[in-house]
Amino acid sequence: MSNKYYEFFCPVKVIAGKAALEHIPYELTGMAAKRPMIVTDKGVRAAGLLDPVIAACEESGLEIVSIYDDVPPDSSTSVVRDIAGIYRSEKCDSIIAVGGGSAIDTAKAVNILVSEGGDDIAAYAGAGVLKHPLKPFFVVPTTAGTGSEVTSVAVIADTEKHVKLPFTSSFLLPNAAIIDPRMTLTLPPHITAATAMDALTHATEAFTCMAKNPLSDAYATAAIKKISTSLLAVMDNPKDADNRLELAEASTMAGIAFSNSMVGLVHALGHATGAICQLPHGLCMSLYLPYVLEYNLESIRGPLGELLLYLDGPEVYAATPASRRAEASISAIRRLRDALYKHCKLPRTLKETGKVVEEQLERIADVALDDGAIMFNPKEVTLEDARAVLRRAWA
Amino acid sequence: MIAKRIQPMVFQARRLYVELMFQVMGRALQAVSEVDASVQNDARALPVGFLFEMMVMPYGSRLIVEHVGNGRFHYHGTSAPRPVDLSIQFKHIAHAFLVLSFQEKTSVAFANDRMLVDGDISYAIRMTRVLNRLEAFILPKLVAQRAVKEYPANLHLPEKLVSAARIYLKVASNFVETVRA
Ligand SMILES: [Fe+2]
């Protein structure tokens, strides 16, 4: 018998589709929550995305007690402390995060403080520190990419000590993720493209990295299929609610996949690039994905070849000899990337971003080698290897 | 304690083996860090006085090494002079045995949720790389290919050290055969 073993866990209720937001009041009452607080950012509010959420609650006689709309793109321990203070003084009893990765991570951290007590979020950093369930918590994602609504991780910057604090616990998972096409309908094209590429990367890495397992595989392949059939349709017609919903669902499914099977070198390089060059995460994913797949090719030929079915459909899959499918999968991803460049000038290389100088590649390689994601990359990565991938992604 | 009555010898053997391998690895970590540039490079990024622990949950065997500077490790045996900075914890002795008998790669064990990291993840990555390198040193190439993701092309270590460690390995493979059966 082989040593094969895996774990899979996702207790998040997924509430998805038309009029999904209107289920929030029922879900809150089901957990005896009467005084919810919304945690969000200025962009979400300005785009008018809070209105349908608030309307949905008020129509059911549920009052939103407090709205914090000042979450910065890179949230910090002081922001978390402030929000927890408001939550307490307003006597809230539950949290609804409305937004992207930062708002969701912030809300997760706030939930730790308001449930466990204290003002020092750093005391709860690390894995497995939390031992009890937290307050009722709901997430309404407004980007289709990060998958944070189904991950048990939050990262918060400690601005005084200049470190990023990771928090890992299954208690961080929300009670429900509410996926409503209205939330992503107004997402600008380049963000739609970049976040979808993040989701595609989650699914692709989940399916090709070391911790892949049958359950995460099922989520990953389904997510890839949805992205490859819906992304360009949405780019052509941003108001296409059906395909918007497909992308949002794909993002959640890819999130479920990677939170159970982890990611690899694309994310290690992406995290490093984000930290050093302030490049958006989704864009980094789009830049590195094809080159990392090429680097990993001989270690992942089998699974990568299988992905062709979901990337290019059954006709292409059947017409491609088994020995060429892995390469064909990489080509399909490159074609998608090139199409996105045509649509919204989503950069294809590091150079095209205009935000990276060649001298930074060394540093990016150094930092990437210390990133947690590199542990699960199917092929060992040395400093030289990382540099080589970066040089290929340069121009 | 029914299980104990059924296979007492096997459990006893496994425990002894894990303890022995922790000792071998602890000493080998110190030895390799004195001669191998690649291990030193990875270790140098660790703070001086950094304490690394590998242990079996809940209170089982453990090994503790300290980074004493310049990429060198010092083996402390099973007790730490102060709270450790990074702890890699096997969830069960059975999982420690899988890894320490080289039936499961360290990175696969992480991927398979066999162990937990308590501490800075980037230090954990470095220590995993050091452990990979170490496994490649003390194992015959054939076994090492199973234990690490890739067998490094540039291994140069005094033959004496290698053969000393491999003696333990002989013991190890016998254990695996006995316990696996
Ligand atoms: Fe990502």
C-alpha cells in the first residue's frame, strides 16, 4: 500500500446565485445574531455595493448596527484593534465582511479579538492558537479571485514591528460565504482579469502541487473549467451576470481546493514580488503561472496534461496526443494571458508592468525561497532555479 | 491500552527507533553544518541562538539544535536551555516513524498534514531544506531519492562522517523491515 494520505475540510456554507444577499438576515437569525457589524473598504462603499446588502437586511427588519468602511489595502494590527473597539462599544454580536482579501482578512482578525478578548491581536498569531469557535461571521466577496471566504488564514501587518503576522485556524472560516453576482458586476476589466488569473492559479497549483488530493482535485478542475469558459465572455460583456456568477463560484471553488492542498512556486514568487514591487497579487499570478508550469513540467506532466480537458474542452483534449497535453495546457494558459492583454493591457511580463526593475529580480528570488508556498512545489527550487524562472518572466 | 497488548514489540521498537534517529539527526546536523556550505548558507539566515526542535506529540521524543552563528548548529540532545523558536511537531509517533525511516519525504509529510509548524514559517522552510540536505548526506543515494524531492548533484562530505551515519542507517532499515511486516 502506498503512503497516500490526505485531509480535506471545508465547513463553510456556500450561498450562491441570484438574490443570495437576501439570505443574510435568515442566516444571521439562525445563529441568534441580531446586531451585525459590516467591515468593508471605501472602494466597496463608493461602488454602491453596500446598498443591496443593507437593503436586504433592513427589509427583514434586521438593523446593521455599525459599518466600518476604512479598511486599507494592507490591513494592520492597529486597524484591527480600532474595529474591535467599535464592535464592543456598539455591542455588536456578529460580523459581515464585504470586500476583497484585505477586508476579509481584517474581519477574520477582528473576530478573533472580539471573541477571545484583549487588544493585542499579535498574541493570537500562529497556527492552532485558537481553541474555540468565534462569533457569527459572514463573508460577501466583491472580487472573484482570492478565495479568502473559504480559507482558514488571515495575514495582518504589524506596522510597528514591520512583520506580517499570519493567523491560521479553522475557526477563522466564516459560517457562510454569500456569492451574489451583483457584487462583481461593476469590477473594472483589469481587476476582473487579474483576480480571475489568481483563481486560475489557485486551482492549477492545487491540482499540480504536492498536497493534491481527490477532493481538492474535483474542486480545482471544476473551477478551471468555469474560468476558461467564462472569463473572456465577461471581458467582452462586463454586465453578463451569469458569467460573472460563474467566475465568482470558480473563485470560491478554487479557494476550497487550494486551502486544502496548498499552492506552490507561483505563489512564492508572487508573494515576494508583491512585497518588493507592490505589484497586485493577481497580476503576479498571471505573470508567473506559465513560466512556473514550464519549470515544473517534468514533475507534473500527468496532472498538467489532464487539465487540458478543462482548459480547452473535450475536442481539443481528444485531438491532442497524451504526450503533448501538458505542453498544450501551458499554451492554453498563455493564450488566455495574451487575450487578457488585448482586452485590458494586463501585462504579460515583469518588464511590461513598468513597476519592476531588473535589479530587483535577485531580491525577489531570495525572498521567494523563504516563502511558505515553496514547500509544496512539486519540484525542488534552488536560488538559481528561482532566478532562472524570474529571468524568463522578465521579458 | 488494548493495542499495546497486541503488538507490544512493534510499538517499543518504533519508539526506540524514532529516539535513535533523532539522536543521529541531531549529531549529523551539527556535523554537516561544520562542513557543508549549502547547509551553512541556509542556516546563516537564522538568528544566533535560534533553537530548533523536532518532536513527537504530545510529549514524545525530541531533538533540539541551536544555531550558534555562522551557519553552525549545536546539538542539545532532548532538552532546550530556553523556550524554542521553531518547533516541528509530528502528530503521532507513527508519522515520525514514516519520515525518520525515510518512507515519506519531509515535504510530503508536510503536505500530508503529518506535522505542524509552530513558529516562523520562513524559518521552517529553511530547516526543511537543511533536513533534505542532511537526509541526502546520511542516506545511500537510492534511499535518499525517496526521502528528498531531488538528490543534490553537489555532495562533498568526508567519507568518514557519511559511513558513520550509514551504520545507523543499517539499523534503520532492519527496523523498517521488522515493523512494516
Ligand atoms: Fe493567490
